[in-house]
Amino acid sequence: MPSRATPRPVGTVTRGTTNPNRLRRMDRWIAATHGRELRRAGDPVAVDLGYGAAPWTAVELLTRLRSVAPHARVVGVEIEPARVAAARPYAREGLAFRHGGFEIPIQERPHLVRAANVLRQYDEDQVAAVWQRLCARLAPAAPERGSRGGLLVEGTCDEIGRRHVWVALGPEGPRTVTFATRLGSLERPSDLAERLPKALIHRNVPGEPVHAFLRDFDRAWAAAAPYASYGARQRWIRAVRDLTADWPVTDGPARWRQGEVTVPWGALAPRA
């Protein structure tokens, strides 16, 4: 009998740009907010989708997840075969690499899919279909056990990870948007606009919620200027606290101190 052809991966090759420690802010947030869900899974599988020309982010993800879920496993998935071949010498217990794309070529339903800087090159009208496809692969929710299911984290950051914005999605769809930054490098919150994920970056125009959010954040930042004498961290915390008067911020001071703020997706979702 003729052998069955291997299905062609879904997606297109990215530039593959990557650097060590680039995704530390995203990883730190995942560990803090999704760690309990990963531990509940017992033997959770995470996917680093589109890790790029070098496997650094997949290696780092394993280390960071195991700090909160000791039995976590990571599979790095890349659509470019040469990148998979280059990464395989770094494989070890709990870390593997696969050739594939948005179909996610593993048998398990992953408890985490991290897709950083992957959709940047796609058209905005392609994002919803990719999200839907990836969310359908996540581990399902189990309300009777208190589980919300797997998590897809999709976003964009700069080359060295100082500024990052991501959307978190569950099996049901988008949940939240998180803005994260190295506070010492920030002039104003709207500097993060250049790192908005593909679903939002073209919506930073008057009349769209994300534009209004960043405008109000800049105003709160300016009003918090007296706190700058205590450091950028205290200024950020004060600005976010003032922002909560008009925006449904979902996290608290423990995350704000990390240079983060998270709001529901519905508050920033593009207008139809």
C-alpha cells in the first residue's frame, strides 16, 4: 500500500527573529495566572507555537512552567523544517520539537499554547479564524472540577522584551488583554501601542475602544507625575489605580508592580 502523505502544516513561515529572555514578561504572567490550572492537570502539555530560528523561548518556557507545575511538558512547534532540525539537539526530558503549524501536531489537547510574534505578518481579517482553530485544540473546560480549560496566549513584543501586549483566550474565546512593560524604559503608556497584537494594532484610531483606553492611560500617567519622585513603579501603580475609575481592570497591585495591567477583552474589542 502507498504510504499516507504527511498533512501540510497550516500557516506561513515567519521571519523567525528571536532572542533569549525575550518572552519573560509573558511567561511570568502565565506562571502567575495559569499555574494553578497547570498543576490541576497533573501532566500538562504546553506548546510554544512558532518559536523561531532558535529554540531559546521553548527552553525557557519549560523552566518557567516547572517552577509552578513540576510535571509540565513543552513542545516547540515550527513550520520551517530547518528550524526544527536545528532545535532537536536541545530536546530533553519534558522538551520536544515538532514540524507543524496552527493544526498543532500533537495528540494531546494542550493546556497552554503560547503564540508570540506569530500573527504579526497576517492580515487582521485572518486573526479570528486562527484564534478559533487554536482554541478548538485547547484542553476543554471542566466546571465540575473548577477547570476553565486550556489557555491560548497570543501577542507581540519588541526584540528584547521590554514592551509586550497579549490576548489570553480559553476554549470559549478571548478573555483578557494584558499590557506589560519595563517601567524604566517607558515614556508614556501609549508607547505600548506599537506592540498591540494584530487584532488591535490597526484599531488604535479615534472611535475605537483601544484608542480610548490608551488615551485615558496617558492622562492618568500624566496626572500621576508627582509619584515619579518615588520611582516609575509607584507612578505606574497610581496611574492604573486612577484608570480603574473608568475601565474594568481585572488584576490588582501585585501585578501592577510588575509593570502589568489587564482588562477584559470585551472592553477593548474592535467595533463591528
